[in-house]
Amino acid sequence: MPASDLSRAALSTVRVWLVGGGKMGGALLTGWLDNGVAPDNVTIIDPAPGRVPQGVRLAADPAAPLAEGPAPDVLVLAVKPQIMDDVLPAYRSLGDGTTVALSVAAGRLIAGFEAALGAGTPVVRSIPNTPAAVHRGMTVACANAHVTETARATCDALLGAVGDIAWVDDEALIDAVTAVSGSGPAYVFWLTECMARAGVEAGLPEALAARIARATVSGAGALMDQAEEDPATLRRNVTSPNGTTAAALDELMNDRAGLGPLMTRAVAAAARRSRELAG
Ligand SMILES: NC(=O)C1=CN([C@@H]2O[C@H](COP(=O)(O)OP(=O)(O)OC[C@H]3O[C@@H](n4cnc5c(N)ncnc54)[C@H](OP(=O)(O)O)[C@@H]3O)[C@@H](O)[C@H]2O)C=CC1
Ligand SMILES: O=C(O)[C@@H]1CCC=N1
């Protein structure tokens, strides 16, 4: 059976509670439903969620689902890190059992979920990104020792339903992951904005500059996705000796003031903020 069929089979019976149906939770939900999760096996718990797909149960708080049951296989925690400590105690009765707590929150440590839900709770800490909304997400996940192989496969199928997934054993890596792939889409959108603005400064009409910057970034992304060559080779393929690209790259690849050291500082700042959000 192909892996995608395996995932669909695994997902068709899984019961999921999604705590926080905002941008990230909503993107994940769309992917799940597209990949075989049954709407009537999903509960969104959110006082004011985004779109609620047909057939999905909605609750403003956990009281009704906890009273009505059944308990979920996976409790997805997709609220802001800053309110996690206020949100978790309500779910304590799901801890120390078979329900897996699957966090997508930046910064929040596995130990914090264990402290709030119970030391024996299976916990997966993950960081997806918003391209999940178009099934092109990149997620990295880390599991505690209570996550069984079956539970891990279920989480793998859920997170893999919206794109690529990698697992790490060392939770400390998740801060840097957050800084690269979790926040990374914003850097690329800002790059696009900067290219458009630079085009205007070089004399282009605003609409044309915005259009060609956006098409160039998305086209380069698609090429990088489909080509066998690595990014450095793709870059060299654009760069004629002593041509226009080389002139620009002299600025962008400057060891002290180029994009390299700037990106290093940006990623370090994001990783630092992730560690601060641990609470
Ligand atoms: N956005 C991104 O690119 C990424 C986000 N993440 C993580 O995903 C999590 C969610 O982020 P994001 O989706 O961007 O944020 P959003 O604000 O879009 O979503 C959070 C949702 O939770 C709701 N909410 C607030 N309080 C509660 C509560 N007590 N119970 C249930 N739901 C509640 C919010 O409602 P209201 O708006 O009314 O407050 C909102 O709908 C964060 O922890 C973030 O670190 C991880 C990777 C990438
Ligand atoms: O900005 C944030 O904190 C979240 C986590 C990664 C992307 N967005």
C-alpha cells in the first residue's frame, strides 16, 4: 500500500480535538479533512474560530466535549504560546492516558505539557508553517518517551497531511527549526516585498514591480522544488560571468553587510525568542 494510502487509512478513524482554530490550526484542519480525517471525528475548541467546515463539532470551551466525550486520540494545541498555561489545566483529565497532546506552539517545552497534563502524558512538540494551507508545509516534530509507535504514526499522518515532516530526538533543535521553517515563510514574503520596493526605486510602476517580484519568488520556489540541483547550483545557473546577477550578488553575498550575516542574525533572534517563550 503506498504511504499516502497508509496515511489516509490511519486518519479515517482518528478522533482529533483542535484547541485553537486560528491561522495555523485552520490550515492543519483543512489538510486533515482533505486527507481522510472524518469531519464528525473532529472537534474545534475555540471561542471565535475561523472557518468551521461542515460536520465538524464546535465548542467555545472544553466543558461540553469533555462531558459528552469520547476522548480524542489526539489533542492538538494550537493557541498562542502566551496563553498556553491558562488553557492547559482544563484538559488535565485527558492526561496520563492514551490521548496524545500534539503542540504546534512556538517555544513551549514538552516538560511544560507534562507538568500541566500529567507526567505520563504522551506529548509531541511540533512546529509546522503556514504553507500547510496549500499542502506545502514543513513540520518538524519531537516526541516524549510516552508516545507509542502507533501514536507517533498517527501524529506523523496528521502533520504529514499538510506537507513534509521530519522528526528529531533532540528537543533543543526545535528553537532553531522554529526560526528557520516556522517563521521562514515571513522572511520570504518580506524578501518579495523588498524586491518589489527596490523595483519601484529603480523606476518600475508599482503594480508591475509587485507582480514580477511575486512571480519571481514563487517561480524560483517551484524550480527549487522540482529541480534536482541544489540551491547554490540553481543560483549559479542564473549568474553569468560579469553579468547583472553577479553585480547584485556582490552586494547580497558581502561577508559583512550581505544577506548571509543578516539572515544569521535574524534566525538567531527568532531562536532566542523561541527559547524565551518556553516560559
Ligand atoms: N502562524 C504561524 O505561521 C505559525 C504558528 N505556530 C503556532 O501556532 C499557534 C497558533 O498560532 P496562530 O494560528 O498564528 O494564531 P491565531 O491567533 O491565528 O490562532 C489561535 C486561535 O486560538 C483561539 N483561542 C484564544 N483563546 C483560546 C482558548 N482559550 N481556547 C481555544 N482557542 C483559543 C484564538 O481566538 P482569538 O483570535 O479570538 O483570540 C485563535 O482563533 C501558536 O502557538 C504559534 O506559535 C507555529 C508555527 C507557525
Ligand atoms: O511568530 C511566531 O511566533 C509563530 C511561530 C512560528 C511562526 N509564527
